Amino acid sequence: MMNIEKIELSTLIAGPCSAESQEQVLECARSLAGQGVKVFRAGVWKPRTRPGNFEGAGDKALEWLKAVKSETGMAVTTEVANARHVEAALKAGIDMLWIGARTTTSPFAVQEVADALRGTDIPVLVKNPINAELELWIGAFERLAGAGIKRLAAIHRGFSSYYERIYRYSPEWQIPIELRRRIPGIQVICDPSHMAGRSDLVPLLAQMALDMKADGLFIEVHPDPAKALSDQKQQLTPQQFREMTSKLVYHRETKPADQKQMQPLRNRLDDIDLQLIQDLADRFRVTERIGEYKKDHNLAILQSDRYKAISDTLTGKGKELGLDEDFIRLLFETIHAESIRCQINKKNTI
């Protein structure tokens, strides 16, 4: 088990996607200093998909963050992706570092950052990898912990999805939930800005994150998003940030009386879940019998027309019952994939 210590976090970490100029950084910081923001974020080095886009102002922007710290008293944080970034950030007195989604994807890059941080006690936040790979995310924490970094926390910024969705990156809330189970005590901060990809969706996702017991929010705020040099569409103005934070609902801790009131409903859920497991077991036993028939009569395992017909029928029925279409489709795809596996195994063992 990793020896992870909690970071003294403010609920709100905010600032521009990129530090573009000292004037822009200070203007943004001044607008946030009186809004409950204790940690100011800004990207100094920006990994971009293609060359030619704004890749950050580089080392000189560290001086701008030092000016924010000096003038407003806020702590400052920036992203690092290699050993040179770490060295420069530590030398500049940056209070907290974060590792971006692209870096988390590369074990070599994470290890380089971990080695550069060895012997320090700076807090490090780790964004989830772009794809839904929990093991890569956990591996990043293990590499940092192995280098002696104890103050670690996660940033949940959403995942690439096969399906076109309303969000830029799908939340996949079950993944940070599983991360908490696998790494007890880990703090999880939500980045609704990257998740949304659109400023109008940021408040909705921020509240959803708090409903899921996020330990904090990581928000992109820019004095004039239309003129931002990166991620224009997902950044809030200071006024939009103020309006959002004034409406956020922070939930109280669950008390014994709440547990008592919910217990009958939880018992009912347990009964339903057990029945679901029994029904699935029965379904796969029938699937194996179908696999035997296909084997005996030289039939292909995958029957595409039937699969499409059933998928459409179940999705339509789910919609009638008020269930999310994407959820039903994904659920049936998972069940169907397991059915195919069962038939393949049966065919190969008969």
C-alpha cells in the first residue's frame, strides 16, 4: 500500500489554461484572489497535439507566477512534463506541481519526473491518462511514491470516448471511484473545464463532481477567453466563475440517522443486484447451449442481424423506461461481448 499523505487543498484551484503574459496572469489572479481561490493555476509549458500552436511562454512565465504569489498571497501551481521543467519550477519556488494527461500516459515520462522530484516534499497532482486506463493512472502514483513523494492527489479530467458525446471528455465517474478504492485516502480533484470543453457546461459538471464527493475543483478562468491562446471555448470569465461558485452546493457528511433512513432502500437495492447476478448467470448458461448448437451445425458465432435487432429493441425499451440510451447500448455491448466469449470457449472445448 502506498504511503500517501493528504494535501492541504482549497476547494477551488483556478486560473488560465496558459500563462500568456504577466499582465494577463496578474489580472486573472487579482480577480480570483477575493473569490475563495487559494491556489492559482496556469500552464507554463503546454504540450500541444501539433507544432505551431501556442506551447506556453516557457521559463519566463515562472516569474509571472512568482509575482502572483507575492502580490495576492495565493499559492501557485503549474504543469511539468520532464526533469528540466521540474528543476525550473522548484528553483522558482512553485508551491505545487501537476502532471498532465499526456504525460501520465507515458511511464518513461512519469519516471523521469519522479526521479527529478526525488528528495523533495512538494505536493504533486496527477491527471488521469487520456484513455480510460486505470492501471496507467495508478502506475503514475506508484512511480512518484517510489521516489519518496508522499503528498499526492488525483485530477479527474475525463477520458476520450469512442462515442460522440456532449462532453469533450467523458466523465466515466466509475473510474475515479475505483481509484479511491484501489488507493485508500487518495484525494480526487475534478477538472470540469477539460471534461466539458465548453464553458456553458462547466458549472453542471462542477456540481456533478461535488455530488460525487470530489475533494476540490480545478477550473480554467481567463480575463478574456475569446482572446486566449489555448482552449478558448472551455475557459470561464471571472464573472462566470463568480456566478458558478455562488450556486455550487457543498454536501454535508452522512450521519448515522441518514444511514438508518436509507437502509430499507439499500436492502431493496441489494435484493435487485443479487437477482441481476442470477439472471446474468442464467443468460450465459443459455448462451453456452446456443454455442453448442452452432458448433454442431457449423454456424458462425456472430449473428450480426440478430445482434443489431436486439440492440435496437433493448435501447428503445430502455428509452421508454427512462433509461439513458448510451448506458443501455454500452451495457448490452458488454453483455454481448461476454456471450461471444462464452460461445468461443464452448466451441473450443466441445
